[in-house]
Amino acid sequence: MEIPNPGNLLAWLVPVAVLAAMILPNAVRILREYERGVVFRLGKLIGAKGPGLVFLIPMVDRMVRMDLRVITINVAKQEVMTRDNVPVTVDAVIYFMIIDSEAAVVKVENYLQATSLIAQTTLRSVLGQSELDELLAKRDKINATLQEIIDRHTSPWGVKVTAVEVRDVVLPDTMKRAMARQAETERERRAKVINAEGEFQAAEKLCQAAEMIARQPIALQLRYLQTINEISGDRNTTTIFPLPIDFLTPFFKKPTS
């Protein structure tokens, strides 16, 4: 048997090894659990592959890698005029994820940019229809409205908006001072109402006490003795004894003959 020439064998193995090194990286891809690969064959959509090993035909197949995890983007600050004509500056955060990787690749050129732009326009539209008090006090309702509208626009792209949060609302300095004055006036009003209610309750109690004393005059004398006892306990050099008019009433009565 003729033994092959080692030099000829090496000459064959080297080109094969080089060719394999060039082809294998393009023919085999590894996708993680949260990744999907959208494969095109000669420009035609084949479908989404993964996770795990994905085999491609070199020079024929092209794969676009998609991340299925929740993505967070910041909506740039927007100048908004509320329904009650108050200029405010707001920004927001959007949380979304890819639920249809094929649609995210085929139906929109750049789903990140498209989602960000639709969020900006929706933010201006929704806040422009809200009053300032609603924007400050009903933030949860506005967030839910934003999430519903943005998700309705991005759903055909395979994008699911999970949450929208209005993060910061910046008011003009003049509006801040006006709101501070309004809050101060409101606190003063509440204080006056509480004081008036206290006076009203005290007056009711005094009326009840007067009615009780009118039914039982002896109660006034007992109260007089208690007052004297309290005065005597103080370290005063001069003591004034109040004398109820009821004590003098018998002296003013004319004696009956």
C-alpha cells in the first residue's frame, strides 16, 4: 500500500481548516434564554429561532438578534401647556418588552426610536388635556391613560408597554409662589373654621350648664365654694371673694306683714 505524502496531506488540511474557521462562526449561533433570532433567507422571512443553537446557511441566511427582556427608556423633558393654561415641564419613563420579535423587525424600522417618539407625542397630548390639579393629585390615572394609548400604538409592532411613569413635573416660579399662598390661605381658613367650631361647642356647653344651674340653684353655690377653695390655695397677699347676687337676694325682698 502506498503511504500518502505528509506534505500533500498538510496542503489539503490547511485550506480546509481555514475554510471551516471562516464558515462555522457564520453558520452556528448561540442564543440565550431571553433572546430570539429572526432569520431571513435570501431576504425572505423564515421565522424566529432560539433559544439555544441556531444553524444558518452561510452567505444565504441573515439573523437579527432580539432581546425579550423589559426595556426602559427615558422620555425627554417636554414643555406642556395644561388645560387651565399653566406651562409645565415634564418627563417620563417607559417600560416595555418585545412580545413578537418578527413584527418588531419587519413592521417597524427602529422600534426603540418609534416607541420613544410616540411616547413624547402622547405625553404632550394627554397632559395638555389635563388640569394642573389632576396632574399633581391624580398621577396614577394619568399614567394609566398614557400606558393604554402608547400600548395601542405599539401593539402592531410587537411591542408591549407594561408601564408609564410621569417622573417629574417642574412648575414656573410664579406658579409655585401662587400655590404656596393658596395653601397658606387654605390653612388659615381651616384654622378659623376649627376655632369657630370650638367656640360653638363651648357656647353649647355653657348653655347646658346654665340650664342645669337654673334647675338646681344649689349647684351655683357649690361652684362658688370650689372657687374659694382654689383661690385660697394660691400664695396671694390679697384675696378677692366673689359674692354671687343670689346670696343677697333675701336681703332685697320686702318682709311680709
